[in-house]
Amino acid sequence: MIQGQNLAHRPEVLLSEMRERVLVLTINRQESYNSWTSVLRDELASKLIAADADENVDAAVLTGAGDRAFCAGQDLAELKEFADGANIEPFLQRLTRCYDSIRQFSKPLVAAINGVAAGSGFQLTQLCDYAIAHHGVRLGQTEVNSGLPSVFGTWLMSERIGSRAYELALQGRLMDATEAKQLGFIQEIVEQSKVLDAALETARRLSKQPRVAFKLSKAANRQFDQERYSTAMKMAVAAYREAFDTGASQKQINQFFESRNAEKTVRRPADAEKVATTSPLYLDASTVQACLSDEEIYETVSQTLRDLNSARVVKGPKAGFGVDINGDHLHMGSVSGCVLSSSAAGIKWFTVAERNPSRNLPRVPATILVCDAETGLLEGILNGTQLTSERTAAMAVAAASACVRRPLKKAAVVGAGAVGRALVKFLATTQPVDHIAVASLRESSARQACEAVSTALPQGVTLSATTDVRQTVSDADVVFTCTGVREDTDLVCASWLKDNVVVCTVGSRREVDVQLLSEAWIVVDDADGVRLRRSDFQEGGAGWNRIAGDIGSVMSGQLTLPPGDKKINLVLVGLGVLDIALSVRAIANARRKGLGIPLAVSPK
């Protein structure tokens, strides 16, 4: 069926190891985020069938090699070779045989989710008896993003969460570990370094259950939904066949490879001559917006935050100074960073000009410059003003979701400027919230922030606008402050809040009272940056020596959250490396779409 030799199965792509009577099967295709193929699934099925019959095997654990992915789903290179829908049915029959072997495995089967689990890789985790992950993983039914119908995976999710599955599948978005646990897709979250050990421990614990009772219970549970399982797979076959007969799926898959090739061109030019023929680009605000979807922004920010303390990301220095011009006091500064996985380095220059709004200009205009990290040559210059607001909001939502210790149902946003509006958008589209309350000095501004996302609001999510901050935050599970106040202000008081609330403050001024700083568990994005820009974290301030760690450590599972009754205060002053990660993605997309203004810059 597949002609390409690059997809031929090699024994080393599915590793097999016995750990004290527990079989550990590891998908080892790290170059493609542990995506899997039909031949790999055939091998997995064979090993599970053999293990089920082997009296020396008590249980099995499935995991992925490396720390980036559990399984990114189907290797699209395999589907790329299908000219039409004729080969889809046998392809999916092989997938069904693999899934059947997993469902029929009578012994404990545990998923050790070490990284992203997407599409059929996510389905694989849901077919296991128990799933363990760390805070940095992302999971979801992402097939629609690749031009593939989301049918079987949607059914699999609906068995757990009902109609909410349709929203997740149609958006094609990835959940973080906290949301996935809230919805029941994973059962346990541990530190990143302990995922496999925890999975082995769980497998051994389950294997000590009475053998016959455990086997018959699994068989009965399988029969409960066997008819629905078979129906869902038949519907998937029909949908895939129709999609490939139209050519729409192949077109989307080809676009994926074209986009990836464009990114490779930006990241690692083959030689100096090639570099010289690739002109840097200028992207204005509208072009940046056209080149980055909300999902791309959120996912890029989330991944970069998870990588903060790894060798893949370098947080560059921050600098700033004040200057008086024509009676105006301006603050000017720069933030920088390097994303080695994208071979991108750069700097953002910004100015805080308080009088700009009266001139119908942005209060904090920003410009981003991106270079190739390997050669130092210019890749592009971007208007980063609106992008800064978007990345700030995405960072706040991603960081807060990693810190919540209970279902995130009610969110409060204090501030209705550009960051506040973006916060409402990312909360509504990425988190399982029921209600978002927005508070502002002017109720009309709060209403505008709500109206901006009302048309794209997921079913069941409600919005409210008010000027009453205390009422807004009193019953919230998570609170965001983003007012841009010019001096430290007690906008939110600790006495108004629930004990287990997460409060995320964005900006260089204190927007919560000193009591909250003195009693909360404090996490920051950049400890040095916070101490530089926030006087209350300097020696003698209420936050002095009270920083528990950074959000990168939380999101990667290296820092354990406090008990559930402890307030958490996230203090975010901004990370330049996020601007660089988003900018190089925008430049790659601009090259693919033929957007942006080429700049005549000679490398010599």
C-alpha cells in the first residue's frame, strides 16, 4: 500500500522492555514527535497479543521516547501517498485491529504520557485503563487541523464528557494536563521525571487485583460499548473515504508539509548563498494578525513556557531607562531571547508613552527584530504592538491553567484594555469555564470586551460586565488583573477572595493588596525581571524573598503546587523569548502565504 521506503518499519521504532513483570512499550520516532504508522501499529498489536498470553507478563505500560511527545498521532507522510479514498478502508481496518488488540488486552494497561498526545495518539491514551501525565503535556483531538475528519476520536471523548466533545474536536485544540484531568482524560498528574515510574507503580498495583475478576470486568466493560465502538469506526471509514475522494484531505496535508518546509527554510538555511537570496520581511500589524491564528499563539506560548528551563530556550536580558521629551516622561526598554529549536534570536524595543492614547496612538508601541540564531542574519522585522497584548494574555491564561487545583468554572478579568480583551478571548476558547466576568472603571469598556468574543463563544459559556471589582472576584476560581495602573494600587484585596483562588497580575505595578502578597504562594515568569520592575519584590518589599519559583518549572512539572487551600499569586512582567517564538512562526507563515514586505538587506 505504501511505496515510500521512509515509512518502512524498523524494530527500533517500537522499543520493548520488561520491568519486573511489566512490559514497557515505547514509541521511538522522536524525529516526527513519535507519530505512528500502520506497520508500527501492527507491531504494537502483535506485542500486546503476545503479552496477553504470556504468563510472565502481569501488565503493560505504553509511552513515547524523549520528552517532547507521547504520540503525535498519524504520520501524515503515510496518508500523503493516497490518491483517493480507495485505500482508506484497508488503512482504517489495520488501525481497528490495533485498537481491538488494546481493548482486548485483559491485563492492566497504563499510559505514561510524557509529552504531546494528539489525534490517534490521544485516542491511544483513552483506550488504556489508566493515564498518568505531567503538567507540561498537551492532549487533544486535533485531526481537523490536518484536514482529517474527527469521527472516532470525537465518539471516544463523548463517552467521557458528552456533547462537550464536539466543541473540543471541531476546534482541534490541545488541552493542558490540568484541563484534561478535570475532564477525566487523565487520572493522575505527577512531576515530569516521575511519569514512567508512577505508571509502572500503577500497573503493578492493578496487576495485584484478583486476576479473573479483573479480566472479566474489563471484558464486560468492553461489551458495554462494543456496538457504539463498531458504529463509530464504520462512520470514520465512510467520512475518511469521502474526504479523500474529494481531494480536500490531501490538499490540507500537502499544505502542512509546505508550511513545515517553509519553516525549515527560515530556521536552517543550507548555505550562505541560500541565505543571501532569502530577503528579510517586514510584517505590519495586519500582516502579523493574518499570519498567526489564536490557536497558534496559545500553543506557541504554552510550549515555550514549558521549555523555559530547558536548553531549547534562552531568556535574554531586559533593559530600560527613562527619558523626558517635550515635557513627557517616557520609559523605553528592550526584552530579548533565543528559541534554539527554531534557530531564532531577537529583541523587542518598546516605549511606554502615556500621552499616546490622546494622540490616537498605542500607549506601548513595540517593534520586534528577529535574526537566524546560527548565522546572525536578519530574518524579519515586525510591528509587535498588538502581538504583545496577545502573547501577554495567552501567557497569563496558560500559566493560570497550570496552577489551578480544582475545576476552572468561573474566571474574573479586571481590566478591559487590549490585554483584557485578549484574556477574555483566550479564556473562552481554551479553558473549560462556565462564566467570565469582566470589570472595568467604565462598564461600557467591560461590555465591549465581552462583545468582542460573543460570536465565537463556546456553547454554555456566559459573560458579564460590571464596574464592581469586589463582586467580580469574590466567587472566581481564577482572577486576572491587567489595568495598566501607573502606581501600586489595591485593586484586589485578599479578604475578597476564595482560599484556593489563583490570582494572575500582569504588568509592572502592584494591583493586589499587601496581604495577598504576604500570604499567597507566589510564582513568576522571570524572577530577575520581577525584582527589576516591581518595587514590592525588592529588598524590604512585601514580596521580598517570597517567590516560590517560576511558571516554567510549574508547567514542566518540576515544581509541585501547594495544597488546595492555599492562594496562588502569579506575577507576570513579560518574557521577550515569547515574542521571538511567535515572531519566527509569523515569518514562516508569511513566507508560505506570500505576505510581508521584502527588505533589501545585504548579508555582506
